[in-house]
Amino acid sequence: MTCKSACQCSFRMASNSSLMSRCLNGRICRVAFTRSLSSVWCSRSYSGISIQKGELAAVLQADTVADTASDNGRKKERVVILGSGWAGYALAHSLDPSKYERVVISPRSYFVFTPLLASTAVGTLEFRTILEPVRRLKEVDLYQGWADDIDFTNKTVLVEANTADDLATKTIVSPTGGRPRVPGIKGKQYTVSYDKLAIACGAYSQTFGIEGVREHAHFLRDIGDARRIRLRVLSLFEQCSHRSVDPANKSTEDDTAGHLTDDDRRNLLHFAIVGGGPTGIEFAAELNDLIYEDLGPIYPDLLQFVQITVYDIAPKVLPMFDQVLAKYAMDTFARHGIQVRTEHHLERIRLADGPLGSEHGALKIKVRENGDEEVGAGLVVWSTGLMQNPLVSKLATKEFTLPSTETPQDPTPSRLLKDPKTGGLVTDAHLRARIDTPDGATKVLDDVFVIGDCAAVAENGRALPKTAQVASQQAVYLAKRFNAGDVEAEPFRFRNWGTLTYLGSWKAIHQSAADSLKGRTAWIVWRGAYLTKSMSIRNKILVPVYWIISWIFGRGISRF
Ligand SMILES: Cc1cc2nc3c(=O)[nH]c(=O)nc-3n(C[C@H](O)[C@H](O)[C@H](O)COP(=O)(O)OP(=O)(O)OC[C@H]3O[C@@H](n4cnc5c(N)ncnc54)[C@H](O)[C@@H]3O)c2cc1C
């Protein structure tokens, strides 16, 4: 029997044989066949099984080691990409499908446009408008799971299937610093081979071991985080609005049913944001817009209790902006009543005592500069610090011998070079993973590339920042070089398009080498930049539509 899928292998199968697990190309696929068929279609991924005629006899999922172009004579090289973030998704998107077989391994099935996450967390945009499903990329195979290990010698990736979508859509900080797991459940493991490998698995949130952050703070890194934050903010207003007495009785007493005093409301409606970088500042601004433009008219009595505070340990927030723009940002925040507490060290977060904590989820924050006095809060958003992805940490300590294709062959064990400061994997100027050599000479793994937040790339002696700009430019550069079949033609050069931060009420700041803008003009640049960068035409249409809908009808405030 013959395989009729795009890989065109000659599928061997004894007639009336038992269930087939894979085609000759060893695809990790479901194979469907009927005994009456003279041919079998194997899918390029878990979807899209086609049967010509006859009944479906069996569909199964197989664990296979997919072999590489060099092994089986296929025309196209397989590029395996770890991660579907800014770096991974953009690489899969930009690689020429006529030249490469593209395989994405990622625990989540979509790309998320992180700069607009804060907008979804406050209901300005709907969640799906900032997501791009990987499956929409034509001819891209997606294996939904975590790359758990890489065998650089045999060029294979060990993958553990993601057993629950939920594990990868929101930030879960494990106590050991590893990746999230459902206790007691291990996903199915399989290996995938590669010709070229791009490690683009991003970074994790860093809690600096501060007590209670892992358990009680909200992170803002993925779509599930944004959903949780939106739900919490709306729910806090609802809880604080509960009246104990039938309004028909015209009584003004409102503290007995929910047992909430004005002090309790003040605690619950205190929103603490930790981290004064662009992400924390933008979230504070967006939250302020939501509260005063949409929730204020609904809960006018509660506005007196609302407070938003940004905490940072640094002497100033928004350090990447010049003095004038940073001051403009602080003045704008001061006018909005948003407090900024610089040089403040958060030391602990815990649940408040009594029913306020157990029933309403109120928190107590200990800040070193406040001494023993704790600050109450209904929501703490943790927007500071990155730590290395556990896979990267594991790879950086692993010893391996070079693949036989590497020249010159070297039997001594090698190790990937790790940046001592960030823990990222060090690359050369062509984004190839560097190897630690005793003599300090630059040596690389020819077919292994590292891009995005997990890479440590230096330019002119300075480390590139961990931003979407860098990650997407690296991906586009790599795709261009792969498509041209000439990795070494030119080195990667980062072009800084500038930094933008939204400040609320249709004001922003923008700084680049060419100019610096503030106020409404910068806000127009901010929206324009995000719109042009939204990946699909669908979202390029949806995002402005939702901006207009929110402007005319208000933000989405349903709780679900
Ligand atoms: C709220 C927010 C706002 C931001 N705003 C901006 C901005 O305005 N401008 C800007 O330049 N930058 C911004 N950033 C930073 C930017 O999002 C990151 O620098 C960028 O996402 C890094 O891209 P990446 O592909 O390296 O990692 P990510 O985008 O984090 O993607 C990592 C991918 O790897 C997957 N993964 C994780 N572990 C594994 C594994 N073991 N195996 C396989 N896959 C794995 C993840 O599921 C994910 O798909 C923002 C970040 C946040 C959180």
C-alpha cells in the first residue's frame, strides 16, 4: 500500500495487518485505514485525515521517532521550532514551505500578541483578537507538548505531550522552578528528529523567592493570566457593591450582609502592581481607564475607595525612557491619582486574616519601607523579573558529543555556553548556539539556533533586550537566511524601532533614536504600531473594530 500524504513515502502495510502506527517517514500521526482500501493516507499532523472510501477501521496515535531528510532521502529539510511565541511563531510563519518542512513543538497551540495583553485584561479588546492559532499556518505540523530534552548528538527532541491546555495558557509558577504539571499525571513522551533546530521557548516569570508571590500574585504573561485578572477586577467591584438592605426601604445601611466595612472596601479596591517597566505601567494605565471610564458610572459609590499603586525597587520607573518622557509619565499618573512607589521592596504577600481573606480573597502586602505595617490589596499583579526556562537551564548543564556531521569531529564532551548573568544560551552573530570550549574559542552547533528571550545575544558588547522586537527580528532574519540557504551570508543586526508605553486616557510616550513623542501623537503611534504588527489580516481587522466598539459602547465587563 502507498502513502498518499504530502510526504509521499511508500507506505508498507501487509494486507489485513493490525493497526498501523506510522508511515515510512515515521510521522507522529494518526493513521486511518480501511481494509478495503488499496492506499492509506497518513496525516501530516493530528488533524486532516482523509479516507477515500470505505469504513474507518482504526484511528490511532503513535509514538514514533520521525526521521530526518538526510536519513530517508526526502527533499526538504525539517526545521523543528521549540515554542510558538514571538520568535517561534514568526519563524514558522516566515520559512519557505517549499524548502522546509516546518514542525512547531509548543505546549500551547497559539501565538499571543503580548503588547496588547493588558488591553484584553481590562476588556478593551477581546481575548481572541490577540491570538493566532499555529494550526492556521499552512503545512506546519504542531506537536502540542513541552520539549523536555534535546539529544544534540542524534539530533532529536524528547517531547512530553501537554495533558491539559490550561497548563500552558496561564502562568503557573512551580515551587521547584520547573514547568507546570498536573500532579501525578505525565504526558505521553515521544521524540522528534530535526535537521535544523530553533530553540525559541522564551523565559519564565521570576518571583525572586518572595513569600506568597507564587500563590497569591497574578502574572500577566499569557491569555489565561489576562482572563483571570479581568475576572478578579470585575468580581472585586461586584463584591464591594453588595448592599445588605433592600433599597426599597431607603435604608443607607450597607455593611451587614457582606460584612464589608469601608476599610474592607478600601483594602479590596487597592490594586497593587509590582514592576515599573512598560508592562506594569501600561497595565496600571489600562486599569485606570477601565475603572474611571466603565466601572465608575456603574459603581459611582465605590470610586472613593479605589487606589492603584505601582511598586518598584529601582529609584525610577520606565528606565529606558529619557528624563523628560519619564517625568511626563509620572505627572500623567499623578493627575490620574495613580501612586508610584519607587525604592520600595515587597517582602511578602499573604491572605488577609478572617473572612476578608478567606471569603473575599483580600491580601496583605509587606513592604520593607513600611516597617511592620502591612498594606491591604484585592489584587497584586506581578510584572517584574524573568528567569530562564527550565529546558534552557537543563540544556546548559548537559554534556554531549557533537553530531557526526559536525566538522571537525571532536570526541570530547561539549556543553552549550550559558550567559552567567541571564542564564540564556549564548549565540554567535548568526544566532547559532555556542559551545563552551576550554580554550574560549568560538565554536558553534551548526544546526542549532537560539532566538528570543531564551537567547543571550550581544551586539557591540551589549546584550540585546528581552523584547518582542528582538525576538521577531531574529526570527525573520533566520527565516531569510534559511530560505536563502546561506546562514553565514550576513550577521544578525538588531534595528531598534523605539519603545512605546501607553499612559492612559489616550496618551502615550514614544522614544527612538530619531525622535521622542508624548501625549496624543505618541498614542496614535502606539496604536498604529500595534495594529501593523498584529499578525493575521483577521486580527488586523478585529483589533480596530474592538477599539471602536469599546470606545462607543464601553469595555467588555461580563464576568466569565
Ligand atoms: C504583558 C507583556 C507585554 C509586553 N509588551 C512588549 C512590547 O510592547 N514590546 C516588546 O518588544 N516586548 C514586549 N513584551 C516582551 C515580549 O513579549 C517577549 O520579549 C517575547 O514574548 C519573547 O518572545 P519569545 O518567542 O522568546 O518567548 P514567548 O513569546 O514567551 O514564547 C515562548 C514560547 O515557548 C513555549 N514554550 C515554553 N516552554 C517550552 C518547552 N519546554 N518546549 C516548547 N515550547 C515551550 C511557550 O509556550 C511559548 O509558546 C511584553 C511581554 C509581556 C508579558
